[in-house]
Amino acid sequence: MPVRLTGAEALALRMTSLLLRPHPQARPDSVAEVVEWFGAMQAQDVASGLWSLGVRLPGRTQADVQAALERREALRTWPMRGTVHLVPSRDAHWMLAVTGIRTLAGAATRRAQLGLTEADADRAADVLGAALAGGRRLTRAQCLAALGAAGIDTAGQRGYHLLWYASQRGVTCIAPHVGIEQTFVLLDEWVPDPHRPDRDEALGLLALRFVRSHGPVTRHDLARWTGLTVTDAKRGIAVAADALTPVEVDGAEAVVAAALLDAPREPVDDVHTLPGFDEYLLGFKDRTLMLDPAHAAAVVPGGNGVFQSTVVRGGRVVGTWKRTIGKTSVAVTVQQLTPFDAALRSRVESALTDYARYLGRPLRHSW
């Protein structure tokens, strides 16, 4: 019989899965370990991706996280849903092959809209491969210049699509920023010793990592997160079954990592200030455990997929926040979605002070 969980119990376990509460067994203590725990962490916004790591590695600074990425503990590419994620470096090749192929197959429509052909895209990937060969690391502007010098039109959104295509094919990947500029390298040179599991093992790894870092979840959650078919998601869960346990959440079927059932299930009155593009919300289709539907428009204004940074209390979104980083300080403004009393304000300010300390700047705050 599956373990029966109430919504509140499921939320408590999910916060533990997301490494926002102490886990009974796992203790990821490096950028590499956190990214491997998740399998992939959405990171199209660099600052959000870095803070998603920082909030799970208390005491580390942004400089510490950036140094770990320079050591290639993880890298950024487009493995799933056409969206940039942080992934374990040695897993980038097989993830692109297993999860990226469906996105790549659907790119013809976008190319037609941009006036590009598959031959154009393949030629652009070859040009970038030659330009980056020998350990070179080029900024986005330099990559576009190389394409332009080869007679390839990068105007409008063509340039972005061609950069995406080269990474989607496994030719390039996104290296850490140099200053404020995005850079690219050859994936084969950046990761010379890739892990190459067979397809079943890969599906099992995807399932295990997603369930352990987001559970309780359903196979439909896994399919949505990876971009795989529901059939492949079901197969992945079957491969990883020895490490997973079926549960019911308010009567709905789901799975969790078996070790998670040793975690406390009672409500916890903790406070977090999370970045907008964090797996806390992005890994789920149904977010009602964490987010009151009445507040959805404040978190994703216009429903355009751009998530605001959130203030989270006891696993529930209670506010949003915006930051402006200056030369000598960081200014933060908080929008309350539910009323904050004086005690909660103090706790939110403490959490934001931790964020400012991570940046290495003093906090200026306004409500």
C-alpha cells in the first residue's frame, strides 16, 4: 500500500527534497554535489542560477560559486525544453542526447520563421566549432562576429537560435561569464571525459534525480520537467524503482525517494528568499502546494514565464522581492502578498542580509 500523505505533509517533504531543509541522509556540500542532486537546475538567468546554488550552500559567496563553475563542477547548456540549465559537466553529453533531441527535432518550425535552413544551422555549428577549437573561449559577441565573418546572417533572433543550435547539438556549451559577458567553449574540450550511460540507465538517472530533488511528484511532472514522453518518464521511474517509494498525496498517485520518508513531515516555520528561476516553483506543473493561485499573477506577471524572486514562509510563497545591485550595496524591495507582522519582517530582513553577504555588499532595504 502506498504511504498516504496530506498536502501539508507532502509540502514538508518537498521542501526537504529541494534542499531547503535538512535532509535525513543527503548532505550536498559543493556546487558539483548540489547540481548532481538535482540533475539539472534552471539557469537562463545567471544571477538566479548562482543564488539557487548559494541558498543551498550557506556561507558560500557568489565568488565561491563562480569559482566552482570555473573549475567545471557544473556547466550551463540547453538540455531540456529549450531552456538553459546547470547540469553536471560529465552528464551534459548524454542529457543532450536523451532529453534535447525532441527539442532539436522541433526546431524546423522556428528556423522557417527566422528564414534559416537546417543547412544554415549546421554550417553555423561548424563555424563555431572551428572558431573555438584549441581551447579558445569566446564571448557571445565574438561568436556572432565569427558567424558574420563566415557570411552567416545573425540579425534579429537568428544569432540566438544558431548559438542555441550549436549547443543543442553538443558542439558548444556555455562557460562562466567573463565580467558581464556570456562565453562559449567546445563541449568536447571543456568535458573530455563524459559519462555515457545507455538509454535505460539515463532514463533511470533522470527519474531518480528529479524525484529525489522535487518529490513527491508524478510521472507527468517528470515528463514535463524533462520534455520526455510520459512513456519514457514511466520507464525511467521503473528503472529507478529500487530507490523510490509510491505515495498518495491527497488521493493522487506520486513517488518519492525512499530515504525521504525518514524526514520530518510536520510543518516548519522557516523563511527563505529565493531567486525567481528556482526549482522550488519551476519543477512543477501544479504549484498549489507552494503558491496560492490568487498570487500566481504576482509571481509570474502576465503569465509570460518570467518568475519573480519569492519570499517563502513554511513552504508557501508570501511575497516577492526585487534587487538592484549597485557598486557599493544591494537595494531590495519586498512586495507582501500576505500581511507581514514585525517578527516576519525581521526574519525576511535577516534572510535578505544573508543574500547581501553572499554578494559581498551591504543591504539597503525598503518595504
